[in-house]
Amino acid sequence: MKKKSNFDANLGAARKFAQGDVLELRSQITALDQKSIDLILTRARSHYAWKNEPVSDEQIGRMYDIVKMGSTSMNGCPARFVFVRSDEGRKKLAKSLKPAKSYGCTANCDCCI
């Protein structure tokens, strides 16, 4: 019989914790109201315009913490994020984009790929 590795044991413990966490949340929220459904599903839209304001490290960290735990195919977690914040990085990124899509990389804004 093969002995479980620490990785397997830790993964099992993490899975059990996550499943318990979801069950707890579902017991507190049994249904969404119509405004919540509209906000996240029915009337949700992709953004196409942005404010010309800096994004703080804290905001980026919070957004990353939310999306890194998103559902993925077969729990494979295929998403990888690169945050481009320097002028030099944006110029390099702009070279790999079509001209119509490169504006955000030449403007003074943060990029995430």
C-alpha cells in the first residue's frame, strides 16, 4: 500500500475545509434576491470604459484574491495573471498587440494579462 505524501494529505485537508466553507455559506444564503441576480447575471456587462485613476496595490491584491479562487475546468486552475505597471512593461506589451488594442498599454494605466 502506498503511503500518502504530505502534499496529498494537505490537499485533502484543504478540500475538506473548502467544501465545509461552501456548505456553511449556502446555509446562510439559501437564495439570491432579484437585484443580486440582475447585478451578477441578468444585467452584468463587460466594461469598456475606465477611469483615469491609479489602482493601488491593495486593490490589485483584493481583485487577485477574488479571481484566483474562481471555478476552473476540472479544478485545474489554468489562469495565470501578469500585472504590467511600468512604462517599460507597457511598451513591451503594446508591441505584441494589434494597434486597435494597444491604446491601454501606451496610456498611463495598469494592465493585466
